[in-house]
Amino acid sequence: MCGKGRRERALPLWKQAAADVRTWLAVRGEQSAPEIFLSVLGQAFTRVGFTYVLQKYVAASIPNCPSLHGKTASPHVLRHTCAMIIF
């Protein structure tokens, strides 16, 4: 996949993540779109759509995890969190 400045970037796929994706695809059923995650309309999930769902679940999680209150949770933060775990 191309990143900023047209650099090639690799994304590791852990065994558990690969198993989870296979399970999700089996549950999701037949879809004409090649993307893994689809909107309710069956179209590719957008960055805005993902951000909306992420914010909704973060807000719902705050009563059980008060440390989330006031923290930034975004797709960008998740990407950097994953990068820190890998290296």
C-alpha cells in the first residue's frame, strides 16, 4: 500500500487477525464489494464513517473505562498505537 510521499508500507497480519478476518467474512456473507468492512448500504466504509463508529463506541465505553474520558481516539491514533506495538 502506498503511504505519504508514495512510500511503500507493509502492514503485518497477525495469525489471530487473519483468523478474525476469515470469521468476519464468513459471517458477513456474500457481498459484491471487495472491501472487508462495508457501510449499511453495502458500500466501502469511509474514513468519516469509521471515525463516526469509533467515536460512538468510545463514548459508550467511558462508563466502564473512565480513563478514556478526554482522550483522543481517532483512526490516526489507532494506526500509531498499532505501529508502537509492532516495533
